[in-house]
Amino acid sequence: MFGELQPIAPEETAYFYYSVTATQSKELSYIGHLRGDFGTDDDQFWMSWSDHAGERRTLAFRQELAALVQHLQWQGLLLNLNEMRAYCRRHPEARIPGAWHSDVCGFCLQTTHYRYYIRCFPHLGDYNFYIYCYRKNHLLGRSVQQNQNGAVNLVKEDVQ
């Protein structure tokens, strides 16, 4: 069901921020994001979903999101806090260039309809992660650039 978990490409880092306007969010087909937290204990785990497109109302999407989290746990990325940190250390190529902390990691994977971006904070003192969801077909032929203030700009590309 899921493609392979990949480190993000440098031009995709802007997909990790929710500082887009409502118009751009619609144009990018931003579905929403899940915030997960391991807590200060290694055996805690909770998540909350922020829905921007009403997608969570569908049974198919809820099932896919649950399967995604299970898949990421099976991969070792979201198994627990220590495993997330170890996974990020094993994949230094996933560090997000220019991030506010040097070891913030970014991964992406896709399904038939969606593209998910996973942002992890493996440094000590932080125990959360985010999963951002976009409709895949709307990302084709456009890219996103982030300016110095963190605002997101859409750039349409010629697709031949």
C-alpha cells in the first residue's frame, strides 16, 4: 500500500510548514497534519489530527492514516522515542537543511492518492513528530519555495 520511506528532497522542505494561506492550502491540496508525541516517557504515544479538507470524515482515509502510522511503527520510525532517534541517526541524509535545529529529519512516502511528509525531532528534550498529508495529483507540476520569513510561495513548473 505504501511506497518506500524516503528522505525528503531539499526542494520539498516547505511542505513541512503550515504557514500557507487558505488559498495556497487549497491550491496545494493540503489535507491536514497529524501531531504525534512520545511524551517524556518511552512508553507514551498519542496523536491528534488537524483536518483542513474534511478528508478524515471518510472511512477509507481514516483506515489509510491508521495503516500509515502502523507502517511507520513497523519501519522503526515511530515505534517509540528511542527508536525514532536511532532511526534518524541511521539516516543522516534525511536531515532537513536550514532547519531551526541541526538534526530535524524529514521523510516522505506516498500512496495511490496521497503524499505524506514526516518531520521528526530526534534531539534530546523534544519528543514529537508531524505527518503532513497532501493530495498527490495536485503536487505534480508545481513546487513550493519558502522565503526567509517562512512564508510559502507556489511555483508552477512546465510539465512536458
